[in-house]
Amino acid sequence: MLTRNATAWIALAPGGVGSTLISQGPAANLAYTSAAAGAGTVTSVSAAYGLSSLGVGTSGFTAITAAGTLTRVEFVSPKTAAYTIATTDLGALITFSSASLGTFTLPTPNATALGTGFFCDVENINSGSLVLLASGSLVGGLATVALTKNQGGRLVIDGTNYQFISDAFGVVSNIIASTGLTGGTITTTGTIAADIATAAQILADTANKLIEPVGLWSSVLVSTLTFTTSTVSVDFNTGINFALTLTGNVSALGNPTNTKIGQAGVIWFTQDATGGRTLGYQSSWRFIGGTAPSLTATASAVDMLSYVVKDSTHVYASLMPNMK
């Protein structure tokens, strides 16, 4: 090793194991020295916060005076009433168990021994609400944090405030079943399900319903019209396809009610065993050339009237007679 004194470069021989280079003053050469061994005997090691000298499942800070093991543990400190976080809570889990409201006060950071890096966990394990109250600081950016049953988290001092690492923020207080769902507003427990339209609701054009195939096909089943010799009522809220057996002459097939633009279907007209029954139409029924067709007069004959709704006063139709 080369080193320079006040006048020249000199070669320094290797030192022995454990030797240390020291200076000897201005213009003097460096020299090796051997450190003297330390003196003293460790007689006791104590477990500080977050450590146990007794192992998991035990508590206390019993000192190790001969041989032993320090184990990382989190002590549980149960509380049932108001409490102020203290230095002895470092690394501990503080539980709150009460059916009544309780408050854990968080002292101002650094105003006591609760300095930067202090941490502890808190958990509400009963039905009462637990409020974390920050004194002279904030907790998670808030002056207070309310914890309901089975909510908790870790408090960590960042120097001036408490940070709260938890799933308690943004807690869902209610769920509202929106369009197409049943269940209303759920604040505790409940069931949200698809709001499936019945056949009647499909026919009535009920809003905000989901349609299943079974309901859709049920809505197009043939509905029976009530026979009368005066005006036969046709309500499009009760069906799309209809059937009417004529046991006498009908003065008119009534103007359909509850029409939906674009609705299309058929109406089956069946003569009774006598036959020769006649049928008139009210003004909303529109036919080719403006002339209403006549039914097949043969006994038990079946005619099919196809229709489509243009608007509430224009239902265009065509009769296919004597269907075999």
C-alpha cells in the first residue's frame, strides 16, 4: 500500500488480522493498530413492544437472562368502553366489544411519545359503533371515523396525522335495485333478482321489465274473445292472437283498445254447427279497397283475419277464408 507523508511516498507493509489504520498527526506516517477486545457481559434482554420472550399464545415482557427466543407477536388489548390510545399499544390489536357507542381517542402525534411510525390495530367486534376521534390531527383525512361491527384497520402515525389502512372507508350503506331488478332499497340483508315480465305485462307494454322466452311465448297464445251479438270487444292488453266462435250474427268487431304501433297477429273466426253467421267491423279496421270481407258461411268453417297496427285508428287487416 502506498501512502504519502509530508515529503515523500512510502510503501506501507500489510497489517495483521483485525488491524486498523490510524493517523499519527501532521507529516507523520500512517500506522496500524489492533483494537482491544470489548469488555462486559450481557445479563438480560427484554422483549419490547411487538415481541414476546414467552412465545406465541402468551403475553408479557419477561426478560431473557440466560437463553431464549424473541417472537414477533401482536398483543390483544380488549376494551369495552371509551379508551385513549397509549404508547403501550404499539403493535397491539385493540378490540372494542360493546353494544353501546364507544370512542377511541387518538392523542396528538408527537405531543406525547406517540411519534412517527407508531402503529396499532383496532377492531370493532360487537354491535355498538366505535368512533376513532383524532385529537389535534386527522385520521385517514377525517376528524372522526365510525366503525360498525367487524370493521377495523391499522393506525399509523405519519408525523402529523394518523393514516388509517382499512376497508372501512367507502362502506356500502345500502343497495338500490334499479331498472329491471326487484328488491327495493336494501340496508341490511335482502335479495335482488331480475324483474321478469309476465305475459300480461308484455301485452300491456309494462316498462322496465326483463323478458324471458317463456313469458314471450305465453303472450302470443290464442286468447278467446267473448261472443256477443252486438260489439265484440278486442283488448290488445289481453292478447296478440285471438279466437271467436260465432253462435249468432255479430254486429261489429270492436275497435281495438290498448293498441301498440307495429303489433301484428291473427284472429280466428269459427262458424258454429249452424253456420251462416255474419260479422261487421268498426271503423279502425281497414281492408283492401275499403271493403270489409265476408266470413265463410259453411258450418264450422274457419277464417283467419291477419292484422297489423299502424296507429290507434288504423288497424290494417286481410281475411284468409275457409282455412282447411
